[in-house]
Amino acid sequence: MTDRSDSRLSRRGFLQAAGGTLAAASLSSLTPPAAAQVPDVRLPELAGKQVGFALVGLGSLAINQLMPAFARCRQAKLVGFVSGRPEKAKQLAQVYGVDPKNIYGYDNYERIADNPAIDVIYVVLPNSMHAEYTIRALKAGKHVLCEKPMANTPQDCEQMIAAAKAANRQLMIGYRVRYEPYNQALIAYARETADAGPTRIILADAGFNIGDPKQWRLRKQMAGGGSLMDIGIYALNAARYLTGEEPVAVNAMTHSTPNDPRFVEVEENITFQLRFPSGILANCASSYGVNFNRIRVSKPRGSAELDPASSYTGLRMRVVRGGAIEERILPQRDHFALEMDHLAGCILKDAEPLTPGEEGLKDLRVMMAIYEAARSGRTITLS
């Protein structure tokens, strides 16, 4: 057996073997000083099993947010497209490395059932199409991630949930802010009582100045409603997840700017108030005419707020206690990558997602009550 010590030359042995002709200075030029060496950086872990996603609907959200987000996913992988515009889908497939055989149209959608590479269908279509394409995907044996709002009516939501149960597949709704650090921190603050006391009042506002009056979001048949259905759902959902309760009573008012061509069919502005079983009151506003995006939780001995609360980036959290304002700095994470990885993990572990179909149904039921309260001018009691 060869002695390992004999097979390795020391620095002195190397110099002797080379005839001693190398000067120490020459040798030092071959060996970088310790300070110049590359540090031992921890390498990222290799991704484990990945879950294949196909996007249904290649509009602005899919192109500008979802597709880039897959680069930040660990367990979710973009593998397919469904679109009524094949050339657009082919071009995007080249950019994102999607196999052309995983491109489908709306006419051959059911053929996805025969493609084992696609595990999840992410429905990114106008609201009125959510139920149809979710149910068809579930019948094809695929899990579904559906954008919010879940559908236009509670009845559609119930059919989607029933289809998921019949197919034994996951149905998750894309409430992206539920998965990001700032909103999770505000939930923890709202539900903790030892420091500042119990939550008493929640203020939640969500709105933006909508543009093109011809877009589908301003057509009631396609959108189901106006600002409440599209952006106001963030305020409603926040009130529900901050309290961990379901509202028992609702008041509401709406107003749209007269003669504005954008608001012929749907509401521009809506304010609504929610009362929860614990006594917490939430005052919320939604708008297609002004920009706001904030949540505030008020307690007897302090408060906390997110402003902005649901933007893709730049979220900020401030906590007030004893007259002092503390800004909390948390990781800025890609909301869509987090939600897609969450569903992928649930599929791999056979676990229920944080925002299943039942969560979407609860929001739709409350939104219908909000619209009824606004129409009737009455307080609507919820069971």
C-alpha cells in the first residue's frame, strides 16, 4: 500500500524537486494571498421535485408578473400555455423555454388531460370565464390556481368547489398578499393581544384610476361588478384575514362620476362597513377613480399600518406604540412566486392550501351583501 504522506509534496519538497531554482517570490506569485481568495460562499440548494404549471390566458398579468415570477420559484415550473392566439403563445414559449407541444388553444383545452407534464392550470382570464375554465381543468384531472375574484357569483364558486372535490384535486385562489411577509406580519400584530391590546378598528382602502373605458373590467357581464370585485376585494379580504372572523353585518354606499364613460355599467367608488362577532369594526373603501392602497389596525395602546399594502413591491409597515413610530423592515418577496410555490408544496405534500376555493366563496358572499346594502340602503345581516 502506498503511504499517502509519500504521495504528497510539501512546499519545501516541491522546491527541491524543481531543482531549487524557484525563488520564494516567484512561488508567492503563484499562490494568491488569503485576502484575495474567493470566500467560501454557501451555494443555493438544488431544487427538488417541481410541479408543472400551465397559464390559461396570456394577458398583462400573465406576461408582466407571472412568467417572470417562475424564475424565483423553487417548486413551481412554467411548462405550458393556453391561448386563443397561437402565434403569441409560440413567441412566449421561445422566450420562456416552453415546449411547443405544451401549447393549447381554447378549442382543444381538454387534451391537457393527456399531458403528464402539466400538473396545475393557472386561470388568468376575465372573471366571467373563471368558473368554466376551472371546472374544465379539474375534469381533465389537473389542479387549479384561479385568480381572484374566484367567480362572478357564489353559485359559480360552489360549482367550482364541487368539481374540485369530485376530481380529488386542489383548488386555490390567487390571494397573493396572503403569502408575503408584510401582510403576514400585520396578521400577527392584529391577532396578538398582550402588548397593545385587542384589535378594535380596521381601516382598509384599495383603489386605482382605471384607464381604457373599453376594457373588460368595466363590462358588468365579464367583471361581475366594478371596483369592489377587482381591487376592493383586497380591502374586504384584509378585514377578514386580520380578524380571523367572518362579518355578521354590512353597510355600504356607492357613487360614480356622472357622464364618465368608464362607469356606465359598473361602480366607480364604494365604501362599506363590516361588523365582526368579536366587536371589531372595519371601514373599507374601493375605487376605480383614485389611488390608495393601505391597511391600518388600531388597538387601545397602539396601531400598525401597511402603506402601500398590496403593491407588487415597496410595501412598508409602521407600528405606533407610546407615541413612537417604528418602521418594520421585512424581506421584499415576489408575491406570485410565493403563492405558486405554496400550491406546488401542497400538491407534493397532499395538504390543503392557505387560500382554497372556500376562501373565494366567502368573499363572494360578502361582496353580494355589500352590493345589496348599497342598493337598499339597509344594514344586511349575514348568517
